Amino acid sequence: MRFVGETEFGQAGEVWVGLEMDARVGSGDGSVDGVAYFAAKSKHAKFVRPGMISAEASTPMTPMTPMAI
């Protein structure tokens, strides 16, 4: 998880989550329409709504704070 917050591509008040994947299975590089939300290799990033995420972690995860835009 590399980004959590509102974006310019969503509706006002919508929260999106930017994910960076290890494999080339994403749809971009962490930017949308010329706005960079985080940096990732080409096809290693994807934005999803928070309800689409589930986690199975073997180690505790640190909670994230939404970023200001």
C-alpha cells in the first residue's frame, strides 16, 4: 500500500488506495492523468477502492495515515 486518500480522478470525498505490486500485473506507475500519487515501475501499480482490499499478513502491519493532497 503506497497511497491512501482522495485523488483528482475520483469524485470529491472518495478515498482510493494505491498499491504497488512486485510483479508486472498492475495498470500503471502510480500516476493517473499526469498526477503522481507515488512512484512505481511501469505496470506495477493499481488504484482500488478500500473495500477491495483484504490482508493476510504473517507480520503485523503499521496503520497508514491518509495523505494530504
